[in-house]
Amino acid sequence: HGRLREVGAEDVTVVLRMLSDRRDQLSASRNRTVCRLHNHLRHLRPGGAALHLTAERGSRLLQRIRPDGVVAVQRKQLAHELLVDLRKVDKQLIDIDQRIVEAVTASRTTLTDVVGVGPILAAVIIGHAGDIHRFPSRAHFASYAGTAPIEASSGDVSRHRLSRRGNRRLNAAIHMVVLSQLSHTSPGRVYVDRRLAEGKSRREAMRALKRQLCNVIYRHLVDDAAAERCAAPAAA
């Protein structure tokens, strides 16, 4: 991982996209494993297991289960095997998260200065945005991210909705930033409160915030690219 500082901007976006996509795959695999484990535990004990199931919690539950009959015996064995799978994917997630943190740090991005954007979301955004120079304006970037509103007026009522087009993974990452900002006092929450006071619905206010954050993200990516170009001659 130590050579990440020596690669070009294009290579960094490719690396971050690969790492974030791999993390998505591992997270999906973990969710499937947990769902299967839940299914077996529901049959093995009354009430099953708590919603947020960890390998340690699942192991403690299985230790207390005394299977009665061949079906229960096999079900408990399968549950044990799923626990092995769960521990493995948890370890892989820890490893990929560390690699993402290292890669994002090496990229010297300023995206993590935005409230709600940590290394994981920064990797998704940078990786899926790609070369920011292919977007001549923030409006083009918003269209690609699916945050540009589309008119959906009816009669005398003027309404807008968000586009379902664009890069859905990038859109989902920006939505996570919105939710993070709304969960505590932040510029985003102040913005939404102001929109609500103006008579906007909560959905409309959140859509507006999503677009504003998209503009902020675009500006950071443009500024980061400019800083990278300035640093390149000095590094050479």
C-alpha cells in the first residue's frame, strides 16, 4: 500500500472504485450470511436472535442450544458453518476498510472536510465520479449523480422530483451524507430547517439539500484536481 502516493490522479480513482466496490460486495455477502444464520436460529430457539447479530453473539446462542432430532442437529451444524463464514467476512471488511483509509489519505482529498463524509464515502464518491474534468459544470455532475431535479408539475402546482437516472452508487453515497448531516446539528440541518420554514415539504427540502451537497462535492473534486496538477511539477 505504500506506493499509493506515487500514482496519478486517474489511478487513484480506479483504486478507490475497486476498493469501494469490493467493500460493497463484502457487505452484501455479510448481510446474506447473517440472514441465513437468523433463519436457522429462528428454528433452533424461541424468538431467534437479536436483529443486529454478530459472530460472538451467535456463537454464545449456539452454545446454549441442545438440538433435539436430526433436523435440529444439522441446522445447528450449518449455523456453526455460517459463523465461520461471518468471522471471515468480518475480517475481510476490517482489512478493506483499512486499505480504503490508506488510499483516501494518500489521495490528499479535501472531501473528508465535508460534514458526514468519512473515508468510506469519500472512496465511493471519488471512485464513481472518476475524472472530474469530464463534467464541464456542476449541473453536468448533478445530472450524472442523479441529483438534478426534474419538473413534475401538475395543474397549477409546481413540483420537482429527483432523476432516477445517473450513477446510482454515487447517488446513494450523497444520500448517506444527507442523512448524516440531518442526524445532528450541521449546515445541512440548518439548510433543511430554513427550507421547511419557507413552506417546503420535508422531501422537497431533502432533495434541495442533496443538490446543494452535490454542488459542494463537485467543488471539492475540482479543487482537489487543481491542487494535484499544481503539485505534480513539484513532485517531478
